[in-house]
Amino acid sequence: MTKSDNIDQIIDRVLYSQDDIQKMCQKLGQQLTQDYAGKDPIVVGVLKGAVFFLTDLVRQMDVKMQNDFMDVSSYGDGFESSGKVRLDIDVEADVKGRDVLLVEDIVDTGHTLKFMKEHLLKRGAKSVKCCALLNKTERREEDVVVDYYGADVENEFVVGYGLDYLNEYRNLPYIGVLKPEVIQANLNR
Ligand code: XMP
Ligand code: MG
């Protein structure tokens, strides 16, 4: 991100600052440290958005763990859920009999989380829980439990700190609301 990208034309307002995000990570990290003590979990980040959150979160967890990643896609056109989830990259680790903690950037309709939970349980995981940075409950279509999350968000499209619009803006250090005009302009193209 450079100054020439003129971020003010893209971002409506900052929703969570760098400081807010670090506080969320600390709080979640403390809770997860308690809940996963002695469990030796596999902490799985969902590519690509959750990578930014995962690296901050696990450094706040004083727990023996392994880290892995998986990649799924559901968003065909950049912002609207298609409802269909495809597994692009599976976890490398053998999850059989293991406690798995999925780390997500945001849970929206819940299709992605439902798919991943079912997939990991089918592969024999002992437990599968989810820690998401953000929880957008208003658009939920699946009855999924987000076991841990940093903050609620309204039905607005957010970018930054891993969250993207058309694979851009992930590197913003804060979470901001994308101007609806930006989405509209792309739809009209
Ligand atoms: P579902 O709808 O399956 O989707 O819960 C979860 C995935 O959708 C993406 N998503 C967003 N990405 N800003 C983003 O940058 C948003 O406001 C947003 N809402 C949903 C995200 O990739 C998440 O993993
Ligand atoms: Mg995602």
C-alpha cells in the first residue's frame, strides 16, 4: 500500500485500529491458553486472510501446538458468497484423534466454517473449534458455532489485516469499512 493508492477514496472509516486488534489477540490468547492447556492442539489457519491474525494470535498462546494451513474458496465474485465451498489445500498434518483449532479472519454466512468443520471431523479430528477475528452474525445462513471471536461486525464489507477485496488491501494494518461505491463501481464495469 502506497500513498499514491489514495486510501481515503477506498476506506469509509477505520473500524478497529492496530491497537484494538492487538488487544483482541491478547484477550483471545489468554482464553485459549487456558482452554488448550495440555491438549497439544493443531492450530489451522485458513488461507489467505487468516494468516495475519494467526501469527499474532498464536504468539499470545502459551501452549504447545502445531501449526498448519488449509485453503478453501467460496467467494466467486469477490464479495458475495456462492454458498458452495471447495477445498483447495488440505491440512498436511494427520488430524486423527487431535484437537483442532481453526483460525479464521471472519465468519459471515457460515458456509465455509461448516464445510471445514465437517471435513476435519470426517478425517477423524477429536474436536474442531473455531477462533475468528470477526463475527458477522447478521448474514448467517448456517447454524455454526464460532467458539471464540474478537469482535462483532455489522453487515458491511471490511478490509485490512488479512481481509481483502479482490485480493487487495490485506496489508492495511487496521480493519476498515470498504466504501460501498467501490463495490458498486466494480459491479457496473
Ligand atoms: P462465509 O460466508 O462462508 O465466508 O462465512 C467466510 C469468508 O468470506 C470472506 N468474507 C469477507 N472478506 N471482508 C472480507 O474481506 C468481509 O467483510 C467478508 N465477509 C466475508 C472471508 O474470506 C471469509 O473467510
Ligand atoms: Mg477467508
